[in-house]
Amino acid sequence: MAARLLILLSAVGVLLQTGVSRADAIDGDWCSTDGMRMSIHAEKVTTPGGKQIDGNYSRHAFDYVVPAGESGSGEVVNIILRSEYLAVSRQGSADAPLREWRRCKETISRLPSGKFLQALV
């Protein structure tokens, strides 16, 4: 009897855990290893050049067309969430180099223009 109860409780525990997902999503403020910054919030992105535009959003990926006036204007940037704190992007062709992005550690505020302002601490 005790063995059946243990099996039942174990099965219930496994079923409950399968419904729980991590709260990781591509939304947030991202800093590249070479000093660039971007911010993704649903279908909106503030590009490294400071322009706020629409892109194609899914929970773990995002892509957008580089706007006029920024390096690589007209090229597509594909961003993929690799872990809760790491994303990689590729701009242009499939053989273009990857850029690594990490969640920004310092507090960042966005000005109405979409530019970033680093908080003084």
C-alpha cells in the first residue's frame, strides 16, 4: 500500500513539473561583447543605432530589417535566445559572423527618442 502511494505521489509530481516552464524570453535589454546595446519588447526593438522599429517576435527569437541610416541598412538581423542570459545574432547572409549578446547588468533607461541613457550609480 505504501509503495502504491509513493508511486502515485511521484507520478503526480512529475505531471505537475511538466506544466511548469521557465520564464525565459528574448524580451529585455541586451549588451554585446563589443559594446553595442539593443532592447526587445514584444514586436518592438530599439536597435544598436538607437532607432525604435517593429520586428518579428517569437518568445525565443526575433528578427528585423536594419533601418536606413544604420550600418548594414536593409539587411536582416536574426536573433536567437540560446539561454536565459545569452542570445546570438547574425546580420546579413547565413555565413555572416555571429554576435554574442548577454543581458545587460547595469540599469538602462530609454529616452523618448529611443536612445539609451546609462544610470549613474
